[in-house]
Amino acid sequence: MSALNDIHLTGCSPTPLASYLKALGVFRLVSEQADPAARGFWRNEAFVLSTTLTRGQLADFFLTRYAPTPLIDPWNGGSGFLKNDKAAGFLKQFEQSPSPRLVRYQAGAKAARDLCDDLNKAKQAEVVIKNEPKSLPAAQRDALRKDPGYKARLGEVQRKFKRLKEAFIPECRLKWRGPHLEWLEAAVILDSDLSPRYPSLLGSGGNDGNLDFTDNFRQRFLDLFDIAKSDASPLANTAALLEHALHGAAVIGTDAYSIGQYMPGAAGGANSSSGLAGRANVNPWDFVLFMEGAVLFSAAASRRLGATGASSASAPFAIRANAIGHASVSTKEKSARGEQWLPLWERPASLREIRALLSEGRAQLGRNAAREPVDMARAIARLGVARGISAFERYGYIERNGQSTFAVPLGRWKVSAQPHQDLLSDIDGFLRRLSREAAGERATASLVQIARRLNDAVLVVAADGASHARWQSVLVALGEADALAAALPPAKNKFGIVPRLRAGWLAAADDGTAEFRLAAAFASQERVRRHFLPLNKYGNQLDEKGGVSVVCAGRDFVADAIALLDRRLVESAKEASRSIGQDAGAFASLADVAVFLRGALDTGRILSLARALMAVDYKDKPRLPVPPANEMPDDTFALFRFCLAPRHWRTELPARADVFRRLASDDLAEASRHAVRHLRAHGHIPPLSLAAGNARLLAAALAFPLSRASRDALSRSFISTANSQ
């Protein structure tokens, strides 16, 4: 067995799309026509061809033996197959060439022509009727075009042509065999009802607007080879252009050819050069080879789960477009043709293995196929993709420069397992509902922005699940969604509220800061969420009747904490114990409360995190890391905390609402005098008679739930009883 040579094709990089497809085209052609043992892989931003051919033999293969694939699309008007088609001349040159290199192409063209008779007759009938007014004077021409009888005849032949065209592609799919069938399956897919669908990779079945890819493929081949000769010998500059295409060597001879969506930087136009506009600059080999590579992306019918069992078009790793994770598309842009995530692999693979990879061509998220960018990113993070892929290059098919479609690179996503990804399944349904409502025509700007921020945050956390800050970004976005839900009448909210989250979210988002711990403690209080959202009695859905308990506006943490505690005092007044209900799933530490009282924390961040953390299930009493007890709140906090002792402390000290309300109204002096009298009346002698500090911050700090262990610590440092315990 001959040794394999690793030929680094530095002219074939993962971006732009034309370069990626060009690499696959080289790989496919060499494997099929020169070296079946060839292997290929990606390394250092270039494609590596591992083959028995030397670099010189590789060039010789393309220059003297390469036989083009029969890329034909007789269903398109500019394909050259219909009469009076301007592209017919280039097609005839291929059909009449004496070169053995074009035998396959000629066989494919014959298979198409055998099916074109009826289609041609219908098209000719349409052309004849359209030409009738052209020979008439202007007045008669306009009158004929407005004549109902003329319109009826023209409409009839146009409908007949459309019916024949719709039946034509299924007939081609049924009767074609060979490489032209493989091309058809890449360009067109037949749905379950035999209606054609067109994967975005090849435009609308092999054309994009007036640009017919197959006709341009023939023209570019003619720019490289003299097919009138029996050996289809290369033209003078063909070898130099090949070196440029494969290895990036400098060359003269590129021209202003059309390149379509595949290489936006070479397409020319406004702002594409140092001047106001630039000309296109395309190597004919690039067009020829990327079209050869596109053949590998055969589409297939995929069956969706559901009662109907309907099938739909499915191209390899193609998903719906969504303006997330990049700034190239507006959230309201409707012209996008979707996205395609193209695989990169670092281990040598045969053409058969790559065909199998692309024929499967899907990513799984649980039991469902990925259909959105967020789904795709999550599938990658959970390794729900075909094995052997090291990364994906993300492309969006986006309309720019009028209605021209460009394949825009949107970033690379590495395939690696990320921690905590299963947690995102908690918000699957909510995220889909929110995104669906944000895509609606009546969506408000705030809803669109929140949906985008949440999708962006989920996309980012799928790329780096070890980052606590990124998980917190997801929580903050979820909190914003809940805040929007609170502002809407329940009957108009179609996306609902943040669903129940597992306790694992705490570990994923815990960055070790006091803000996070205090937010979790505040959010873990029993039934705290009903004071922010109008909820039903079960706390899992919005209910207009639940609005009576809503007292927190969600704008300022200090104001909300005070409003929450004031409401709890109102509710406790009805109970015999007259103590506040502050039982919680996670308690705050005295050290964190001390830092809060110093005004050293970001209260806005505490509120943003707490809004989402209220949805966490705390029934298992998750333990948050406890900071070092190197700081304690001063006696002022202890004074007011014992005046508003929570029920679970079991202190037998009734809560004094008047003390709290004086404190909340910023009257610290009067609040402290009443607090001292209250404690003395119940047999406790506080070590101070007047207090100092920020009154409203003190009032807000009382909303953090503290454990009985914290009660004991405060008691030891603050209270001595009349019996001098």
C-alpha cells in the first residue's frame, strides 16, 4: 500500500462558505476519480487531504483527468434546457464536446432532455402568446394586454406550465440515476405531498434570482478548459488559477464573475474595496469546486414527532434562523433563509464516513431534532451530535444589498461537553413560547428585547457551562421575563411565567458573591413570589385574583424588601403568635447581612437574580456556601431584628409593626426608642438606647431570612436578660 501524503490545502479554509465547500469538492472528486483511499480533515484553519497522490499529481488530476459532475436543473428557466433560453449555447457546447471527460455530463443532460418535451411545449405556448402584442402599435398593444380573452389565454398556458413544472421534479427524482440524481437531491427535496422544497445552500433549486448556478458552473468550466478538443485541455492560466484555489498562491487572472451567496467578500458592490464600490474578484476554480462540494449535502425527508407524522424538508444541520448570538440580523428581519451549521473534524475520515455524517446531518436535543440556534448550541454542549465532529461553523443565509442573499459566518462552536446543560430543559417550553410571541407582528419592543437577551444568554451558556456569570445572565433574563409578565394583564400574557427550576440552578450560578447568596435567601422564602406576580393559589400560573397580594414593583430592591415585610406584618396581625412568616429554603448569613448594611453591595443585582431564583424548588433545603464569619451586623440590626422576630425563631417576642414602619419611613431615632421599650417590656435589656445607621437599609435587611443558628449568634452578642443569662 502506498504511503499517504498530507497535502495542506491552505486555499481551502472553513470560511467563507465557498472555501468550505471547495475543500469538500476537492475531497469528493479525488476520492471518487483518483484515490479511493483518500482521507480528509481540518487542521489550523485549512483542509488537509491525506492521499497517495503527490502535490504535483493532485494538480495533474484536476488539469487532465477531472470529469465534472452533471450539475443540471432543467426545472429552472435559466438552465439552458428550455427553448429560447440564453444559457442554451453553453449547454450545447458540453453536449457536443468530443472529450471523454464530459461523458458523464452528457449522460445527465440527455436524461434531462428526455423529460423536457412537454415542459418545452408549454413554455413555447406561453412565449407565443406573450409575443403577440410586441408586433402591434402601442395603442393596440396596450388594448390587447388588457383584453380579458387575452389574459385568460395567457393565464391558462401559464397554469399549465406551472402544473407540468411541479410534476417535472418528481418525475426526474423517479427516473434519474447516477451523479445527476445526487445533485438533484442536494438542490431539491420532495415533501410528503411531492411538493418541492429548496435547501438554502443551493438557493431555489440551483438558482438564486437571475443567477443560475448550473449555467455559471458551465461558464466557469469553459473559462478553464477548451472542451472543443478531445482532451479538454486546460487553457493558459488554468494551472496558476488552480494553485491559487488549492494553496492560496498569488495569481493574475481572476475576473468579475458572479459568485452568488457563497463568497460575499468577492462579490463586489458598495464598500467592498478602498473606493465607494468594488468589482467582483472570483477565481473560476473556486466556483467549479465549491459547486462540486455542495453535492455532498444531499437533503432528505425527516419525520417530525407528532400525531400527524408529517414529513418535511431537512438539509444537513440546517435550522431556522434566529437573530441571536450575533448582531448581523434584526429581530424583525423576515427575509432570512435559515441557518446551516457546517461540521469540522480533526481526525482523518474517508469520503464514505463524511457522506454518512452529512446524510444523518442532524443534531438531537433529547428526543427532538434541533430546529433553532439555541437547540443546536445545546445539542452541541450535550454532545447530541454525530461523533467525530470537533466544531461547527455557523452560517446564516441573510438578505443584503437589496434582495441578494449572502451566507454570513456567525461564529464557531466547539463540540465539548458542558456542565449543567440538563438544567436548560427546565425552561424549554417557556423559551419557545416567549420566542414565538416575540416573533409575532404585535410583539412589543420590550418583549422582543427580553426574548433576544434570554436566547443570547442560553446560547452563550451552552458554549461555556462552567461560567457562573453566564448562568447568572440566564437567570437575570428570566427575571426580566417575569417582570414583563407582572406588567401585563394575565389574559394578555401568552408566554406564561418562568417555570419551576431545579435546585441545580443554584450550584450552576453561584459565583461565591454575597449578592448571589442574599438573592437566593430572599427568593427562597415561602410563597414570596406571590408578592411580585399575580399567582393562583398553587403558585404556578397567573391569576387576576392573585393581584391582591402583589406589593413589589420590581424596580428597587430596598423598596421591594420593605413592601414585602410590611405585607407579611399585615398578614401576621391575624395570627395569635403575631410573628412574621419568614421560613425559607436557604438562609442568609450574618456576615453577608453585615456587608449589605454597609452599603457595599449591588442591590439591583440582588433583585435581578432574586426574580428568577423565586422559581427554584427549595424543598430539599439546598445549602449555599457559607462565607467566613469575620463580620457581624452591629447592635442596631440586632435591636430591630429581635423586634421583628420570625416565627421559626420561636422567641416568644411578638412582632412590632409600628417599629418597622417608623424605620421604613426613615425615622431611625423614634424607631429605636420604641424598639428598646418593646424589648425591655419583654424582659430583655438591649445594650443601646439609641441607634445609628441607614434606616431604610436596616428595614430592607430585615427581609432576609435568618436561621435559628443566626438567632443564637445575635443573642449571644446582643441580648442579656433580666436574669443576666
